[in-house]
Amino acid sequence: MVQIITAAKEHMERVFEIERDAMSPAWSSKSLLDELSRGDSFFIVAVDDTTEPSPCVLGFAVFRQVGDDGELLKIAVDKPTR
């Protein structure tokens, strides 16, 4: 089953792979990690929790709160899941 959860450091290696494959130019791994720790950023991942030994990240999105509004900064899905 696919679940949408808050991203964590253990998801980031797969997020980097999806980012490099889906975007040109891609954000750096440092930029993505910085978003993970920002207080005004919302970083979510879609994971398939049926994969073993651990859930597989299928995609991600990064949003940022700007005043009363939200801004979508980045969204990407791995090729086989698109």
C-alpha cells in the first residue's frame, strides 16, 4: 500500500536518485537536506510499505509556507511509478 508520510533522513538517498532522474537541473543533495530541516518547509514522501526489507520511496514533494499561503517547490515521482 502507498502511504504519504513526512520525509526523514533515511528516505533521502532514494529522494536524491528520483531527483537526479526527474529534474534537470536537479537540486543538490545539500539543498534537499536543507529543506528537510527548515521550520517553514513541509517535505513528504510517498512510500510503498509492501516492499522488503524496508518501504520504498516512490516520489516526494516539498512545500514551503509563505505567510498564509503555501508554495510547491518540488515534486517528483520515479519513472516506473509515473
